[in-house]
Amino acid sequence: MGLRLRHVTKRFGDFVAVDDVTIDIPEQEMFGFLGANGAGKTTTFRMILGLLDPTEGEITWNNQPITYESSHLIGYLPEERGLYPKLKVKEQLIYLGRLRGMDKETIVKEMRRWLERFKVPEYENKKVEELSKGNQQKIQFIAAVIHRPKLLILDEPFSGLDPVNVELLKKAVIDLKNEGTTIVFSSHRMEHVEELCEHLCIMHRGKPIVHGSLKEIKRSFGKKNIIIHAD
Ligand code: ATP
């Protein structure tokens, strides 16, 4: 049960962006994909979300293919942040929450809960473009979780954030996991995943070069701190 990838491959013409990935992510686990730019993390996420079809292989959530309907159970923080700069935070979240089938009252309630939690209740009526990049990222995170997804996919959630916001977001992610959300995220940096994940997969040029528990991975690399550098 949970999220299962079986021999998942994606080719763009002759180029193999994701090469034979087989991974099981049990429900309520936090799983990290680690890899440099171009390793194939985003392409893997897009296939999980159904935005791209695998060239080969199969992806299931609780033994079922992910369909348009079940995609409502997924929350997604894309790497390219995509908020409307001219909308107020509240308008933005109402729009995105409605796309998830939520009613306005619930959206506003959830939004206020999250803004309080991020210590920025006054942002409700600010335009997105008035916020710093880090604060826009918090709003994008709220958009990804406002419908309380069962499966949350976060593409580089900590990139571009200052240390205070990294800690705020980490805490939010840990709480969501403890509430039962299955969380999959990507990062360039081991330090971001080692604190949060039980299991992870290191990708390099589309290939999962090693995956397993943090302990197993550290043993196979034979050192404590692993930083994945771009080629
Ligand atoms: P980053 O951290 O830079 O996002 P990534 O690990 O997420 O890296 P991907 O974005 O999945 O990597 O890209 C993997 C490879 O596939 C890259 O070489 C990229 O150029 C290529 N690629 C991705 N999408 C396409 C596409 N639509 N057509 C052709 N090549 C693509």
C-alpha cells in the first residue's frame, strides 16, 4: 500500500530522463529524493501527479492507478512557484482551493489556521507581489496543503528560504506527517533530508543510484555528510 513505482522510465526522444525507478513508499512515511540539477526528480514527480505519462512502468497509490479523481488526494508544491502576482493571498487560495473542490468557508478557515501558524495573519489581504520570495513560498505551500491531501509532493521546498523559514516549514511538514500525510520531497542537500526522512533515494542522471534507509545509505557512502553537487 502507499505509493508504488514499478520500473518507471521516462524518455524524451532518445534522452532518458528517468531510468527504471522502482520504489515503495508506505503510507504516512516521509521519503526524500536527493539529486543534483537534471537528476530526474521533477520528472518523477510529474509522472506521480499524472502530468506526464511514463514511457514504461507503473505508478499506483494504494494499489490503484492515480486518476483525475484520485489526484485530488495529492498536494503539490511545484519547483516553479506559480502564484498570480496581482491576486490577494485570500483570493489566490480561494481560487486554488475551489479547484480542489473545497467550499469558500472551509478554504478561509484553513487559510487563517495556516497564516497564524506561519505567524503572518496580516498577509490575508496582501497581494502576492507585495510579499518576499520566501513568503510567497509559504503561501504556495499553504496552497499545496489547504485541502488536506493524503499524499504531499514537495519539489525543493526549502530552496530559496532563509533559515528561519526553513525551520518553520520543516516543522509544518513534520506535523503533517504525524497527522498521517505521506510526504515525498526533493532536495539537493542531504542535511535537509536526513533530519526528516526514514528512507530516501539518491538519483543521478535519471538513475536511482541508491535507495533505502538513511543508515543503509550512509553505510554505502561511508561518510556522514553527503552533498550532491551538480556536474
Ligand atoms: P532540477 O533540480 O534542476 O529540477 P531534476 O532532478 O528535477 O532537476 P528534471 O527536471 O526531472 O531534473 O530533469 C531531468 C532531465 O530531463 C534534465 O536533463 C531535463 O533537461 C530533461 N527534461 C525534463 N523535461 C523535459 C522535456 N519536457 N523535454 C526534454 N527533456 C526534458
